[in-house]
Amino acid sequence: MLFTCVILSTAGFAQDLQEIQIANEYVVKGQKDKALTLYQQLAKKNENVPLIHTNYLNLQLDMGHFETAEDYLEKLIKRDGRLTYRLDLGVVYVRSGDLARADKYLKALMKSQGDDAYKLKTISDYLAARNLIDYSVQALQEARSATGNTNLYTLELANLYRISGKRDAMVEEYLNYVTQTPANISYVKNLMQILLTKPEELESLEKLLYDRVQRNQNSEVYADLLIWVNLQQKNFYGAFIQARAYDKRFKKEQSKTLEIAQIALNNSDYENAGRSFQFVIKEYANTPNELPARLGLVQAREAKIKSSYPVNRDSVSYLISEYNQFRNAYPENPNSYDAILRQSLLYAYYLDQKDSAIALINQIIVNNKVTPTLKAKAKIELGDIYILKEEAWEATLLYSQVEKSQREAPLGYEAKLRNAKLSYYKGEFLLAQEHLDILKQATSREIANDAMELSMLIKENTTFDSAGTALKEFASIELLLAQNKNDEALERIQKFPEAFATSRSILDDVYWLEANVLMKRGSFEQAVSVLEKINTDYGDDILSDDAYFLQGEIYERSLKNKDKAMEIYREFLNRFPGSVYAAEARKRYRLLRGDFAEIETPKF
């Protein structure tokens, strides 16, 4: 008899499983009434409820059967008071529009869990999955209150605040998290870099961090993040101030200011790079930080002199003497060879002493103490100097040597790019394209981008002119510029628009060259006029944001017209918000407006 009952029970359950499957298929097909009827029958057996509950409840809610859903859940809770069923009832109240009842019910449910943080976390996860974010947050806050741990569930709360768009609260939680686990500061920086993309969001974070640093002056984490947020805004002056304070307070073996100095130098902020290097030289004398700071200071001075048009030859001679001093002070240091290379380039490009430059570079190439990488770099620079001397064959031999010795390395790709440019200068566009097609796949993004840019220039200007007549003239002008024959190049540039009036696709590039040559000659007003042509006639082309930003830079740095520079930077941000120059333009505008207080620093 018992055996017969078991068989019947098993057969009945199998029948129910089949009907559950049919009901689920009705849901998928959108046949809600049929599905509801089947679920109602199936729900009469307790053993079916776990298998149909989610679909059955969601179906009732979708069809607006709120009273039926409430009755169903109340019966379930009486029989089995599990937490998820009780939470389901709260969701029914919300979906039915009875928000006051839902609010009272859900808050009471949270309170009823006492100090059980695990159950409160379960409540939070459940509510978050149903997009009831505010209640999900309340559950985690209740867990904090119940346990007395104000730092409980920081990452979970940060994520909930992110979903609900509460940026300030999100940042607060990430800061709480990183103070507990300082080793994860890079993780938090990466998250904030992704999530905080608007200028006002970074400014808000900066203010928050200033406040926290003031209240927690011994917190290395907050000090580090404050430096980081200044860097994100390209405010290298602010980063220097905070790094200087960091170094003085925490006295680490590795200077944070030295790191900021190098970043500022790489971003062409020579003033703040210089003042940062000077601080390191003074405060970290006789430590491993001093040598790179001394070399960096000379490099910052060099970059500043080379960007101040027209370049002063006396300043270049002084730079060469500074590199000599560095070499004499650190004769055995590998950086002394880099100093020699830099000296050689100053001789070649600014003092027109090409033979002196070649002699210096050859010292590097034959020196057994010099690394293969620096030797390869020296050969590339020597190739460029041979182009300067109009000895293209010597140049291509050197580039090819580096291609072979540095195969699949960045310098190897750089040498191949130089060979491609040499072919381009000579009007051998098909040969240039062969090189460029390989370089588009280069691991270095900068080299790949340069290759893509030159490749596009060639394709655009040979598509409708297979001979590439205008492009050949343009390439020969670029060769003159590479050979420092600026006057001859400018003369041909200024004849170009009339001679090749139909070659509109390349005229903006011609104007761009003209503006840059005029700048080097110190003809800043003329340069601005040419840049305005690009903005007027080629406002939708790729060089438009470059031209607009350079106008602002000329007004700021060369013409010393602060108001006009501010006007251009402000308009730039309106016209080109997605430009790679946007962050720099914003920083320049704020600097000119006086947002960052200046300090007295020795000139360098």
C-alpha cells in the first residue's frame, strides 16, 4: 500500500513539473492569462511553490493583481516566514502604489533584524536587485548603526550611490574604503578616473579632499589622493604644492615631488617642472633623488628655451655649459651619456654646428658603457642630423641599422617611421605607404598614430591626383623645415595656396605649417591671422581645435594678452569640449582667472 502511494506521489509530481514547464512557456510567449491560471492551480501544493514563486509573483505584479499577490504572500508567510517572502510583500506594496505602507513595512522589517548585519546585507541585495536603491542603502546604514561600525559595507554603498547618481556620497564611501585599505589606493584612483569625468566632479572631489587633509593631517592616503586629483585636472602647480607638503610631512625615501616634476615636464608645464626639481635638489641633497632632479632641471630649462620664440642662441650656449657641468659632476653615471646626446642636438639645431654634434654622438655610439637602447636612439638622432646636412643616404643607413637591431621594439618602429618620412620627403609615396602600413600595427600608440596621420595625408592627396603634385611640394617644404631652412620653407609655403588652389584638402596643413614657422620667427600677430584662416575656412577639419588652442597659447605666452587668451580658452571649451586639449584649456583659463594662487619661486 505504501509502495503504491509513493508511485502515485512520484507520478503526480512529474505531472506538476510538466505543467510548470508549460506555464513558464506561456510566460515566455506572453500568454499571461493561461500562465496565471496554471500557476494558481500549481500554487495549491506547497511543494510546487519554490519552483513557481518568482514567475508567479512577477506575473501577478505585471498584470496588476496586487490584492491577489498580497493574499498569496500573506498565506506563504504564515506557513513559511522566510525573509525573502516578507521582502516580496514589501515590493507588492511599492508596486501597488501604497508607498506609505511600503515605507513603514520595509523599515520595520529592517529594524526587526536587530544587529544581524548578514541579514541586513541580504535585504539590501534583494532590494537593489529590484531597483529599490534608497531602501537598499537604508538596509546597509541600518547594519552600520546596529553594529556600531561606520565603515561597514563601504564598497557596496559606494556602488549604490553610483547607481543612484549621488556622486558626492559615492566619493565619501570610496574615501572611507581606502582609509581602511590603503594598499588599494590604485584601485580607487582607477575607479574615480572612470567615474568622475566632468570638471565639476573633480573640483568637488578636490574640495572634499582639502577638507579631509585639514582634519587628518597625518593621513598619507588623503594627501596622496589630493596630489592625484590635481594631476587629473592638469593643475601641476597644485600638485607641486601638495607633493611638497607630502614630502615634508612623511619624509619618504622616494620624493613625491620628483614624480610630479617629471609629469609636469612631460606635459610641457616647464615652470612647475622647474620649481619642483629645484625643491628636490634642495630638500633631497645627497640622496638618490638629487641626480635625476638636477638633470630634470636642465631639461626643463631646455624645453622652456626651445618653446620661447625666437630661440635665444645665448641661452642655448648656456644650456650646453650646464650639461657640461652635469657631465663633470657625474662622469660615471649613465645619465651623463643622455646629457651628451642632448648637447649634440642643441649644437645641430640651434647653433648650426653640425660637425660638433656628429662628433659628440659618435662618442656615444662607440662607447662600450652605453646601453644598446641609448646607442640606437643616438643613431636615430644622427640620422636626423644627416638629413639636416642633406645626406639622406647616410640617414637611411642609420635608420635601417636601428630597425634591424631593435626589431619589434619601440625604437625599431621609430626608425621605420623615420625611413617612411624620408621616402615621403622625396615624394616616394608608395614606398612610404609600405612602411606606414606596418607601423599602423605598432605597439606604441604614439608611433601608430603618427603613421596613421601620415598615411591619411598621403591617401587624401593622391586619390584624385595620382601624381601627388601638390603633396610633393608640401613634402619638400616639410623637408626644408626638417633641415632648418625656415626662410626658404616660408617663402614656398606662402606661394602654395595660389599655386595649388584646387588642392583644398591640404591647404589647412599648409596654413598650420605657416603659423608654426611664423611663431618660430617671432611673428606672433601674423601667426594668429593664419590660424584664424584655419578656423574660418576649415572649422570642421581635424586641425581646427589645434589651431584654436594655439591662438590662445600665443595670446597668453607670447603676446601677454591675458583677457584675449581667457576669451579664446573659454570659447574653446564651448566649441571643442571633447578635444585632447580641453583639460589644458580649462586649466589655463582657471590659472589666468586667478583660481590658483601663485608663489614666489626662484627663476630657472
